[in-house]
Amino acid sequence: MSDQNGSKPLFNFTTTSLRDSNRMDVLNLTVQKAQRDLEIEAMEAAQVEIMGLICKVVVFVPQDWLVDEAPDGLSFDDTDDLLWLQTGKFSELVTAIAEARDSGKKK
């Protein structure tokens, strides 16, 4: 994927609903509880679903956010594409999504 926007990912929130937003909140709480209670299967299931919701909004991720071995042409419409992110970039992506969503609410 060519670098279309400097070093910032791009998002499209027209594909998500209030239901998706509410589900993300529930899933985040599920992950926290599962971590606390050491429920690995529940945590992994919630994380996979979170990744699916993230893929609904990601349009572009800069190449320099990916590991060197990442294939060209990742579209991020599949959760497996997120696995090519460098360590630490997933949390940056989640933060960027929240910031972009919140800045859109202020307009």
C-alpha cells in the first residue's frame, strides 16, 4: 500500500453504527475483565471481534507502520492484515481511531 497521507492512517466512519460503537465499549470491558480473571479464551475472542470492528473503519495505514516483511496491497478489510503492524502500532491505531472519531463529533 503506497503512502497516501504522510504518516497518518485514514478512517471512514460512515460504515459504522451506534451498535458498533456500543459493541466496542462492551468488548473493551470484556477484555479488561478477561485479563483480570485470566480468561484467555474470552480475551482472545473479544480481541478478534475488536479487530473486526477496527477493520470496518480503517481505509489506509502508512507503510512505515508495518513490519518490513509486510506484503504490498494490504487493504485492512481483513483482520489478518492488522497482524502486519509493527509492535506498538496497534495501540497507536486504536488511539488514532478514537481521536478521529471524537474530532468528527465536534464538527
